[in-house]
Amino acid sequence: MQQELGLWPRVLQWCKEYSLLFAQRADVRSEILKRMCTNVAVVKCMDGRLLVAEAAGAEPGILEVIRTAGGIFNLGWPAFGQYVAEYVRRSQEKGRGNLFLVTYHFSRSGEKFGCRGHGYDTDSGIAAAAKLVEQIRRVYRDGSCPFPVDAILMGIETDHQEFIFHDRDNRRTARMSETPDDLESIRGLIEDLYPDMPVSIRWDLLPFMQGNIRRQGKALDNSNTYREHRERVIVVGHALAAMPGNFAIVISDHEPKIGRSVRIAADIIKGNRAAGRIPEDERLLVIASAAFWEEGAPRFLAEERARTLASFCREAIGELEQVEYRACVIRRSDRRVLPLEDFV
Ligand SMILES: [Zn+2]
């Protein structure tokens, strides 16, 4: 049955199922959020092999995720700066602090399985992430907000979905595969790496680390699935959380040179097809999406945004490829994905 459906109807079906599951898990989510004092955001590369929430054993909908090619961001970019300011403001209004996990990625299998956005140069990925950590800590330094805001540098090894935490000076690292799964050790490690981290943030970083320690050597170590790119879809704007790992390249729309990320993404998928890792005759599916919280003007604005993003993608990719463009909006309260039928 699934074979007969095109990619877009399949994606919509997954989104529908995800939204139902999201509603069913509302109580679990609110219990977890009640215990947390910090909203945790992950800044990462658009690469489809990075499964941060899953690798941390985090409940869907708890982590905020932001993505570009190489995870390269700058707080000075107007759209990104505004987005971060809004995210922090919303958190602070609810009496919560913020933790940004700024990431880079690499593969134990070798350089060529690393980050395309940095030309496979891991040091360049680390340097870009370290720069953003510094920027966030500079802007949200002590006393600039009622509740604490912090940022740390984290590596992701894609074959095993292992997290590597870097200390403040980027001199020492801690691998989760080498960290014992007991609360004392994890607490000690956090204190050692981040002696100046506010206690409330330490408390919320702990389950994230422990989740990844527990994942090591378990179901996610199927390196073959995550060693190589196997993505088939590009999503620009707000992520569609329903899609499985290594299926979509997701690019947030907070960067000024979005066309660069979109072109790299299209190239990666072209490579997947040429290497026979995805169906040879499949058209590239590009989905432009925008999210909204309230009905009325905010929703209509999101519709305009999604349509405009789709045209950016058209300009970036051009007609060189066989491409199917789609646009949709996402209602954040229940994660419903609403396709814009008038857009094809
Ligand atoms: Zn990457």
C-alpha cells in the first residue's frame, strides 16, 4: 500500500498520526515540563542523520530544534536574533530559563561521513559552534534576564548517535559512551565541565545526558542506517516532526542565505539517488512550512510565509532537477499539518 503512495501523501499520513500521538501524550509532556525549570533548545546541522531528541530519549515536543547547513548561525542575523529573543522572552514570561545546546557533528567511520556544510572539516564545525556559544553567553550574561540563560558546546557522533560535551574552554570533552549511568557521576561531570552553570540548568541538563548514556550500545547503534545520507525530502521552515530519521533535510528559515543551505541539501539528495541509496526515479520533494500559535492573522501570515519560502526554494534549486514543491502550515498547539492546497 505504502509503495503506491507518492512521497507527499505519505508524509501527510505520518503527520496525521504524529498529531494524534502528540495529543495522547499531553499529560506525560506536561508532567515533564512541570519538573523542568529550563527550556532546552538544540542548534544543529540540517543533516538528516542527527536524531537529537531520540538519542537523548527525550519526549517529543520538549526540545526546540533550529537547523541550517553546518549548524552555522549568527545572533547578529536579524531573523535569527529576533527568533532567539522571542523564544527567550516567551520562556522567561513563564518563569523558565533557557539552555542552548549548540552542536557540530562527525562520524567515527571517517571524514567523508562528516558534515557537508563544513566541507567535512570537523574543526571548522567545532569553531562555528563555539562562536555561537560565546555569542549567546555574551548577550545573555548574568543578570540580563530574570531567569538564567546558558549555552554549551556539544558534538554528535552520527554512527552511534553519541553526545560529546565540551567544557567552557573547549579543552576537555566527555563522551557519553564512557560516562557511567549513575546520578552521582553525571552530576560530578556537569559540575566539572561547567562550574559556573546555574543549578537549575544543571538539573535540566542531567536527564538529557543520562538519556544519551542509556542509548549507547542499544537500538540506535545500527550504524548502517545513519553512517550515510539517505534523505529523500527537503523541508524549509518549520520541521515536520513526524518524519523518520535520515529521511528529511530540514532547514530553519532564520538565516539570510537560505538558498545556500537549500542548494547543498538538493546536492546531498541528488548524491543519494546517484548512489542508489534512495529510489532512482523518485522526484525530489521540497516542503515549505511555517508554524503558527493563534488562528486569524497569525495563521494567515504563516500561510504567506510558507508560500514565499517555497518560491525561495524554487529560485535556489531552479528547474534543473525534477522537483515537487509543496507548502503547508503547522498549528503548534496540536502539531496539525495543514497543506496549502492552492499551492502546487
Ligand atoms: Zn552537517
